[in-house]
Amino acid sequence: MACNYQEDDAEHACTDSYCSAASDSLEPQWAEVHQEHPNAIAVDCLHDRSLCDETDLASFPAIRLYLKDGSMQRYRGPRRSKDITAFVKRLSRPAITHVTQNAASDFSKSDNVVLIARLASNDDSLRVRFDNLAKHYHDRYSFGIVQGSDASSSVSCHNNLDSLQFNANDLSAVDALQSLIHQCSTPLVAQLTRGNEMEHLSAGKSLVYFFASDHKRREEYSSDIKQLARNVQEYLNFVTVDSSEYPDMLVGLGLPRDVSEALALHNPQTGQTFPYIGKLDAKSVESFIFDISEGNVQPWDGISCQLVISSAKIKAETFGASEQKAKRYLCPPSP
């Protein structure tokens, strides 16, 4: 849907779409990007098919950044203005920033995820490995080097979204840096994208999905639920979903397609799903999860909620429970 082209500065970025729900959701975010980067433009591929064909776009919407040296970078992150502008800022500087010991603290706060290598003067091997890591992940994270600062080398990673810091335990291990960046960059509350769907499904944990079409509401929920996510991260992964992009997913998890916001806990291993519509704050979600763990809530039986939601007034006898409980647990099978 959008394509940004720029001749006289550092970048041009591209997005294209067939006016899908995903593109409609992106439009207000792209408008905010344009305020900070006036050279960002939008291209409707229905009317500019030849331009989109030239860029070999296979799925929509797509965001691309073109640097003045002619190189191109695809953007694969959440379609939020703050993430897109951070991506542009990241790629406007070198893959690795050299910082002094005194400046390292400020640099560690400069991006959502920042890795800093403090290298001993003769540690060429780690320097090469860190360089390769930075080149691979330059579009997603920021990398800094403090040269010759200590007798031994160390690598730290700062997750500023969740106020967490991680350190590589054994730098001699082949996968030490890869493991560190994966651990550090995994958010307590992630936004579901086409690029990370399989990662979440294969993580070996149950998923707690929060659906809302409004990105500000999703951010509000993420902030509210973060401490709960931290407490139960060994067993559960929390994910927010733009319901305008995934309307069929709502129905597949036992929720009405047109609900303004809702939640579902899903176990990919067993296939069990527990839909929830009601008050959605940390306390209510924690109570819902506890009720599931205690066996007080039965998994969805596969009958669409759409069939039982006919008005705001829900008859308690339909569910064999109090009206208050029926409003909280709309989808369990009748006892």
C-alpha cells in the first residue's frame, strides 16, 4: 500500500497492499511515520501495479527502506509508528557503534534492545563473532563496543522495553551470543505478526492472546499485564493481536468476530482453548488463569460464541451458572 522513495537523503521506504484490513490498520501508523520522516510515501498497488512489480513484492502490506547507497532493507517488525521510526534510525547509523566506558550507560538505553561488548585488547575472536552478529541483526537491535576496557571480555544485552538486563554466561560456547540475543529480545508481551507466529506456537508454552483493533488499547494492556507475564513466563507467553488483521483467528478461538476486545488462552500441544470476554485488566486475567489451572473453567467445545451472544443481556441458565460468571466465561459447553 505504501512506497516511500527519496533521492536526496538517507532512505526511502516501501509499503504495498490490496487495501486489506492489515493495510487499513497500518494507514494511521504510517501517517505518524510521515510526520517524522516526510519522505515516507504510500503507494496503492491497485493503481501503481508496475512500480510494485518492479520491487518484487509478494505479500502486503510490506515496508521497505532504501538507503542512498542503493541497498534495501525489509522491515519485519510490528506495524507501529514507533517501531518503524526506530528501524529507520537504527539503519541510519553503522551496524556497530564504538563507545567509551563513560558513554556506555547512555548508549545502553538508546534502543529497545541494545547489546554491548566490552572487549579485552587482544580478543579478536569475540570481536569477529560480535561483528557478524551485528551485521545479521542490525535492522532489529543496536550494537556497541567498548574496546580494551577490561582484562577479560564480556557481553551484556539490555531489554529496555521490559527493564531487563542479561549477560552472556560462557562466551567460549559457539551459540553464546545467539542464545543471549534470543533471551534478551523476547518481550514479556509480544505483538503477533506473520513473522513470529510459528515461533510462538513452537515455544512449548500456552499462549494468552489479547485481541483489540486499537493499537493504543493493546499498548495499555501490555503495560498493565507485564508484571503478571513476568511472574508466569515459565509456563505462559502473552501476545497481543490486532483483531482487524486476524478476524478469522477470533472465531477459531471461540470468540465473536466483531468483539471490540477479548482474550483467549490456547494450549498448542493439547489444542484446548479457553475464551474470555469481560473486564480485561491484570487482576481479572490473573483470576481467569487461576480458575483454568484449578479446573473451574472447561475448554471451549468448538461451538462458536457467535451463536450464543445475541444481546448484552446473557441468560445465566444457558450456562448453568450465575449471570456474572456467565458474562465472564461465555464459551464453555453447557454442564
